[in-house]
Amino acid sequence: MKILYGITKSNFGGAQRYVFELALEAKRQKHDVVVLCGQAGKLVDKLNENEIKVVTLDNLERDISIIKEVKSFFQIVKILKQEKPEVFHVNSSKMGGLGALAGRIAGVKKIIFTGHGWAFNEPRPRRQKNIIKFFTWITILLSYKTICVSSKTRKDVRGWPFIKNKLILIHNGVSNFDLVKRSDKTFTVGTTSELHKIKGLDVLLLAWKKFIKKYEAKLIIIGTGEERSNLENMARNLGISDSIIFMGFVENARSLLSNFDIFCMPSRSEALPYGILEAGLAELPVIATPVGGIPEIIESGRNGVLVPVENDEILFSTLVLLAEDKELRKRLGTNLKSSIEENFSFEQMVTKTFALY
């Protein structure tokens, strides 16, 4: 088949990784693959390294600009008519909306949309949320099928008119990977995350200030994003910079999970984060919040611990609990690995996704 994947940004967050891994697998299965994305970035670099054709849209970016959206829309229509894909798999809100409409106009047979979490679940003004909901509904209507990466993301939209039969649940999936040998025995809490406000890393810093008063430890934050400078400033203002390492983007970051004793993801909003799936395969105990599809991965007390959103005090006490109980950490990590291997494999995700094509 000729498959064209579309996504708004070309950094390397969870949605971009999803596109990259599906494109790579499609190429491995001898399909003709093209990826369409906004501007240059790490995703483009990785696709070029693997000799997958990439088309970039200079006007497509996350921020709203009517003129740029119109230009991008007509570019997408033109590219679709040139490439003539049998499947156009769009990802992210903006590429989803523009791409689904462009796909209809260009006569693409199958338009698949993956909802990597809904922007209307993020902290925003009510009017803005309602506008986003309307355009999300239009995108789902225009698509042949919409993949929801968690039961929660499907539940959020299932009651909307005329779309119930268009929704299909396909969890994100991960494959086994190699871990580097641990080089530092200092007790370490860590996370792999885009540095955005919805990830709740400011809450983690508040909890961390209390934690390092009791323990000699370090916090490693792997990832890039618009909140990096704010988080670094916050750490300085709290007087905890010496115990925190902001590593930025790291190639194959998951291989470094062996250096963590606890993985922490105190998000305000999520869909189904790869970070927790990878931490599970690395047999790490996970502390997370019960948002989005996270409770579909973590059963609190059995294979991880769920703490309330925005509550640095309970996050702190949970860090203390796990820091002082090595056997509990081991049990939670072992149970989570078994759950990930059984329910969130890459093979399951690929099989179900390609069946839609």
C-alpha cells in the first residue's frame, strides 16, 4: 500500500514517536511510506536516517495562524494529489483537522485519525475548550476511523453525535529494549517527558524540595519543551538545582532507565504515555497521576502508585514510602513489567492498526 502519515510538529514527543515507529514498521513490511510534517526537527532527522521519504510544511506549526493554516491546507491537498496514498493516517489536532478535510477533497480512500489525547482536557478557558471540541468532532466525522489510544480518550468523545461507530481502541505499545549498565549508585528519581505544563513537573519540583531534606538523592529529567527554562528557574528559586539534572533530548533515552530507582510522571493530562510503558519494561516502580489512560496501565498498590493531580504533599510522601521500601519497589516494578508485556506490546498495536488500513 501507499501510506502517508501526517503530524503537526516534528519534534520527538510521544505522537511523533508513534508516527516514526509505524512508518518504520510499514517500510519493513514493504509498503510505500511517506511522512508529512511541520518544518524540520528530530522526527525529520530520524526518518531521513532510515531512508523514509519526508515532506515538510513550513507554515504548519502548533500556534494558531489563520493565514498559515490556509496555506498549509492547500499544500496538503496538493501533496495528497501528487502522492495518491491509499491510506492517510493523521495525528495531532491541527494535522488531524486540516488533513482530514484535505483528504476528503483529494479523494483519499481511507483517512485514519489517531487521538493522542484531547486538547480540550488541558487547562484552558471554557470557550476555547468548546471550540476545540467542535473541531475535534468535525475531524472524527471526516475520518474513516479514529484510533483512541486509551479507553478514557474514547469515553471522552463516544457520546458525541454520529461518531460512535468510527471509534476504535488501540493502546500504544512498546517493544523490549536494551538498558545501559548503571554507573552511579546515588538514589535517583527520574522521568522522561516533554517539558510542557500539562506534565506537572512543577509539582514534582515542589515535592522534591521536601524529599531532599530527608535523603541524599538526585532527580533526572530527560526531555525538551517550552517549559524547560521555567522549570530550571523554579529549581533555582527553590534552592534545589544542585540535586536536579535537566538532560534535554537524549537519543534512545529509554536505555538510561536503568539509572533510575523510581520513575515519576505527575501529569495534569495524558492519553497513554510511552514513558510509563517503557518504565514498566525496565521494571521500575512508577508514581503517576490517575489522568487519561494511566489507570488502564497502573493499578495503584499492585503495579505502581497513583497520586492525586496537583498534590505535591502526597507525591512527596509516596516518594518517601518507596525510597524506604526496596522490596515494595521491586514488587511494583516486576508486576508492571508483566502487565506491559501482556497488554501493551508493539506487535499488538501494529497488527490492529494495519488491519484498519
